[in-house]
Amino acid sequence: MSFDLKLNPAGVAGIDRVSASSLTADRFFEAYQRPGIPVIITGLLDEPDWDLDFLTDQLGEQTFSVRCYGRDRYSQDKRQWTDIGSGTKPRQMTFTEYAQTLRSGEAAEKDMYLAKCPLKTTALGKRTSFRALRDRLGLRFAATNLNLWVGPGGHVEALHYDPTDGTLMQLFGEKKLLLFPPDQIANLYPFPIAVHLRHGTKLRSWFSQTYPNKPDFESFPNLKIALAHAQEVVLKAGDLIFLPVGWWHEVTSLGDGMTCSVNQFWHVYPWGRALRSGNKWRAHLGGVLAVPQQVKSQLGF
């Protein structure tokens, strides 16, 4: 049974929505990047709809890793998870093959998600409009290249935070983001750091053990406190959201069709904000604790 959060839309709940035409790099830095405040920016990228025909034409026979989550994933108790994919193994598919699963409905039925696939070696990674992230917003110190996310409506990326700043650009369809500020970490019950000792990075301490739309207040009583701070926003095609380090987010693909997004992660700047982020250092400590398991896995133990 779903839980009605009764949230206000972006702008009312505290997430600004601003036009790129009214936003300079200096204003972006002072109002959002320096203090670490999310913002939705409209009209930044000059891109056509990245619909399925466009993507198939551009990516065709290139091979990608597709995560096959299965529709029962979110009926599971996360405390029983052994990895953030809840035990599923990815499939290697050409984009043309994956596009067929979207058209046939198989991707929706099996919750198949083409996630975090690098665009660097594709024609799409060379599109000049993405330079706006640096030229118009003044973002520097990229932590990753551009990543592609394509999937069916109804897919949910579980509640988590990132140890970097991030930009998420919606290029087709719509996505709903449920956001919580970094200071709600204790009330969102992240997996313990010690999980990395057993599971490496398959299970991650920057993921929440809770379902905010299906709250179990008996097991997670302080979730009530976190829900009072929840904010919900919808990204439409052409929108970009800046998500500072430590901000919790659950991302849901809306509608019955395909959704397509591109994201990029950035080292936290200014450096003082990075040093003050307890969530960031908690994630890095988890990464350190995961090393022994990663080594064993590489050695085949």
C-alpha cells in the first residue's frame, strides 16, 4: 500500500526552477553550487527529443550493459538484499536489441534498465550542447564522463545519495525525484558501513534500507521525521537538475513509454564543502572497507 506524502511542487517546496537564460555561471555558483543547494534549470541544452528512433539511429549495434531487475524487486525487504540489484545479473545487448525489448513490452515486464552507460565512445558523447555544463554553468572538475540511462516507465532507482555532485539531464519522457536533504541520513536508515566487508560494493552504505512510499514505521520509526523534509520534483524533457553531494534521491520513470536521461558526476567544489560533507566521507570509508572483497572477487576467491 502506497503512502501519500502530500508534497508541494518544486518551487513551493524549496527547489528553485530557473531558466538558463536568466542564470549566469557566477549566479549558479553563488546561489547553488557554493552552498550545495539543488536547482532545476530549464532550456540549457539545445537537443532534439532523444526518442527510441533517434537513439537507435545513433547507437545501433553498440553493446551496452542492461540491468534486469525484475518487477518483484521492490516487494523485497531491503534488509535481505545482498546487492543493490537484489541479485540480478546484467545482460550485454546491442542498443537495437534493447530497443526491441522496449517496443515489445519485455523491458517493462522484466524491469530492464540500460543504466550508467558511458557515452564517451559513442556519437552522442560528442554532441556540443553538453559543453553548456562548463561554458554556461561554470562546472569544473568532472568526476566521470557522460552516462546514458534508458528504461521503461515505472522503473525506480532506489533511494540513495552520491558522494559527488551530480547533474541529471532529462532528454525524453519525465522522471519524478523524491529528495531529502543530507542531514536526514540517520532518519533514512542507510545500510551500515560494515556491509562492505562482506559484500564489497555490491551492497552500498549510501543506499537507504527504507521504502519512502511504503513506510514501515515499526522497523524504521524515524522515517516519519525524514518524510516531513521530503520534496518531490518532476523533470520534463529539456530539464536539468543539479544534485549536490549527500542529497538523497529516489528516481521514478513516469508514464508508459521510454524515458531517457544523461548524467554526469562532478568533484565537489568549492573544496570546503567537500571537507564538511559527512555523507561524502562516510561513502569513501565504505569504499575503503570494500577493497578486500573486491580483491578476492578479482582473484576468483
